[in-house]
Amino acid sequence: MRSEPFFVISMLLLIFWAESFLLLHVASVLVHLLLLVAVLFFVGHLVRDTTTT
């Protein structure tokens, strides 16, 4: 079973966001943009058509 790129990227971005927000106590715009990008990649993974021709 192959890894879905959108899912892998979104999970990595979510992990980086959690580390920077919880461990470094950084509350900047950049950190929240990282969360937004992770959510967008995750939604893209969910709505993407997985049928192959």
C-alpha cells in the first residue's frame, strides 16, 4: 500500500505546528499559516478522487 502524499504532508505539517506552538510557545502568524496549509492538504487528501484508470 502506497502512502498518499497529501496525507503524509498534512501529518508532517500538523506535527511541526504542534511542536512549535506547544514546545516553543510561539504564537505567530507563520505558525498558524502552517496549520492552515496542513488542514488544506488534509482536505485535499479527503476529496481527491482515488480511482485509477
